[in-house]
Amino acid sequence: MTWIPFFKMSGSGNDFIVIDNRTPLVPEERLAAFVRGVCRRKLSAGADGLILVEDAQGADFRWRFFNSDASPAEMCGNGARCVARFAYLNGIAGQRMTFLTAAGPVAAEVTGKRVKVKMPDPVGLRLSYPITLARGTLTVSSVNTGVPHVVVPCADVDALDVVALGREIRYHDHYAPAGTNVNVVCPRPEGAIAVRTYERGVEDETLACGTGAIAAALVTAALDGRRSPIAVVTRGGETLMIFFQMEDHRYHSIFMEGDARLIYRGELCEEAWI
């Protein structure tokens, strides 16, 4: 029987299976079935996504990131923090590191269970435009923070059916064929913002989404004139700090800081994915 060692990690409630695949452990021809199998809740380890750590030239390592439905994603902010701490704990990289993603190189610094990552510069910022939904016209904003995100402002994040709204926008013709992630955002009295996110690939609301938190912070800054940093309170209750600079109407030097928890380590046997 085949056994594959792994770490289970959580970034602000967004959980991941992380595997050191520098010596290949997961056969490529079975990769999609493997990801879907081990990410199943109750029948396997369960996770929002799976991360493979692999060798790279010019960086400490590269990652391959997969949503729980086995679709690859260019970037995941919470996953980036988790993989950085994984690499540090396993001697793959030092406290400061650079790793390669499909969205470009990512720099990270690990301090205890807190990790600060430099994220790709956002592209495609569009503010306050209408889309037509079954319920009528809705004004939204959008930005790509490594993956595409729509941001929907509201007065109360608990008053909306985030899954129903998110699913309709995620599959909207306006964002076809790739689709989009969807974030519902409202201000908090203490100056922070609260966000709930429907994640493409997971096809459900998750407790946190790092790139979604960045999208929410940048759209809020653009619409309301907020300055860096912005505290983003996730559905899981954790707070992510989003740092940024703006020059010539362009956001850059995006950093996100938050927790990256090691939940447990173990070995997956074949029954975990078949």
C-alpha cells in the first residue's frame, strides 16, 4: 500500500493539504482524482485545496495549487502563507523565502505562526459597474489579485445568502468562461471591513480567502479613500492585515499578513483517494 506524508494547515480558516513533492509522490496521471479524493470532507482528510511543493530554479521552491475540485488556481493568499510556513518548518527554505506560482514569484517572511507575503500586483480594477441578475441590477466592482474577484458592497454581511448570490455571479456571462470569486463586504465600526467569500473551485463559501481579502481592501480603498493598512475580518473570525501603496492610480507593493496554523501531520494511504 502506498503512503504519502502530508501536513494539514489552516490560514484563517481556509484549510489545505500540503505535500512535499520534490521527490514525486503523486503520479501525474492520477493527480486530478487524487486531489478530489483527499479533499473530500468526512471520507478523507478534507480540505479547501491541495498544495504540492516542488523544486524550482531561481527560487526556494515552486508550488502547484489545486482547489478541492482539482482545478488549478494561479494564486491563493491563505495557501501562500501556509506553504511558506510549511517550507520553513521542513527546512526547505529559511525565514525569508521566494517561491514560484502561476501568478508570478511570491516573497514571504515567517515569524512564529504569523506569515507576511508579498502578493502579485493587482490588475483589471473596475469600480462600480452594473450587472444584471435574477433579482435585478446590482452594482459591483472587480479586480484580479492573482485570481479574479468581484466585490459587492453591503450594509450587513450576515443579511445576504452569500452562496446563492456568489454562485449566480460566479457563473455570470460577464465573467465567462473562467468565472470569478465573489466577495460581500461591509464596514465595521472600528474601521475594519468584514468580508464573506464564495470561492470558485470550492463552489461554496469558505471561512477565509486571502486574495479575496486583498480585493475587498483595495476596492474599499479606491471607493472610500482608505489608507494602508486595512484590517479585514474573515468569516472564520481571523483578521488579515492588507498593506498596499498607490501611485499614479495604480496599486502596488501588496502585502498580506495573517496566521498559518499547523493542524496536524500524517500519512495518506490509498483508501484516502479511491
